[in-house]
Amino acid sequence: MRDKIGLKCVDCGDINYTTTKNKKLHTGKFEVKKYCKRERKHTSHKETKLKS
């Protein structure tokens, strides 16, 4: 089953991206470098739960 997750910027704390993740195959936290509009540069984004 795929769960919805948000990608939160480490520098500013905004949730800039949403995606899905298969929790059975990938049990660890997801981290990727993405573009942050507030910082105007590529920063590290970590997985966080979405409020639904």
C-alpha cells in the first residue's frame, strides 16, 4: 500500500512537495535534494507526514 508523504525543507521548514511511498519496500526516512522557492536554491528535503 502506498502512503502519501510530504517533503519538508530542512532550511526553512516548508512542505514544498508531496509524493507517495511504498512503506513495505522502503522502511527508512526518505531524503532528497529539491528546489525550495523560499530559499531560491536546491536544499535537502526530508519525509514528513501529511495532515489529512
